[in-house]
Amino acid sequence: MIKPLEKVGFLELHTAGFIIGVLGVIGSVFLFCIGAVYVAAENGEESRSYDQFEAVTTITGGVFMGVSILLVVISGLLIYGIKQNRHSMLLPWLVISTLGVVLSCFQLLICLWDFVALSHNFLIFLLQVFFTGLNIYIYYVIFSLYTHMKMDCGNGRVLTPPPAAAVSLQQTDPPAYSPNAEYPTNAAYPTNAVYPPIAYPTTYPTYNKV
């Protein structure tokens, strides 16, 4: 089994996952804007005939907009799951990212075949290797975060500070005395004890009148 990450450089996993979610939202909004520009550009050209190329462009723009909306929802669930410490909210992102990693690996194989057999363009192959490795590492980060959150939830630990527990006040009952308990009798205190007499003075000082 692959050991999950503990940190991403100097960042905690929660912080890195939150940054990935925010960047996903920003990228999805940018992709939506591109799709909207495609659709608006084709719909605005009324003078031109509606040919097959325009239809493909409009469909492409619509696909960009639909995918961007889906990615915004998934990135939002990722951010919400990290904030609320709910590992199940990370599953949609992991599923979509798994498909993305598979496609990146497939594109890497295509670029490798193109580099070896056709164009011999090393720059394109190098860029594809970089982006494929980046996708795999980002997936590894979120998967590690999901694993830690699931383990902490299973162990009953909560990553966020728990609320202060109420202290219950318990009343202490006085000790009960048994009715059959033996107590010291008066015989323990002698009544015919001899005590020394109290001596009082017999003479008193005299004072001269002036």
C-alpha cells in the first residue's frame, strides 16, 4: 500500500488541499469564460451562413461551459469537505481526477510515440511529462488528505478543536452513621476525680488617702 503524505513541502495537507480547491474553482471559471466567448462569437455572426464548422465551435463552447460548471461544483465540494472535515466530500474530486490522470498518461504515450517515430519534438514530450507528473502528484496530495481524514474519523479523532465540555456538578452526600455504632460512655470520663483547690489572696493592698 502506498504510504500517504504527511506534508506538502512546508504546507499542511489541509492547507494544500484548500489551495488546490481554490485553484480548481479559478480554472473552472476561466474555462467557462472561454466557452462563453466561443458561443457568443458564433451566435453574433448572423451574416455568415451556419456551416458545419460553426456548429462544431458552438458545441465545443457548450462542452467547455458544461465541464467548467461540473468542475466548479466538484472543487466546491472539495473545499467544503476540507473545512467541515468530511472525507466523503472529497470522493467526487478523486473520481474525476482519476479519469484525468488516466487521460494524461494516455496523452503521454501518444507524445512518446510522436517523439520517437514522427516529429522528434523533445519540447512537447517534456511538457507532457511535466503536466502528467503534476497531475499525478496533485492526485496523490488529495488522496493522502482523504486517507488521513478517513483514519481520523474512524479513530474518533476530530481535527478541528472540539467545543468545551460542560462540567457536571455532583453533590456529595454526608457520611451515613450506623445506628448500631458504639460511642464512648460516661464511664470514660471520671466523676470522682480530685482537682486542686483554687487559692484566693487573703490580704489586699492598702492605699493612703491624700
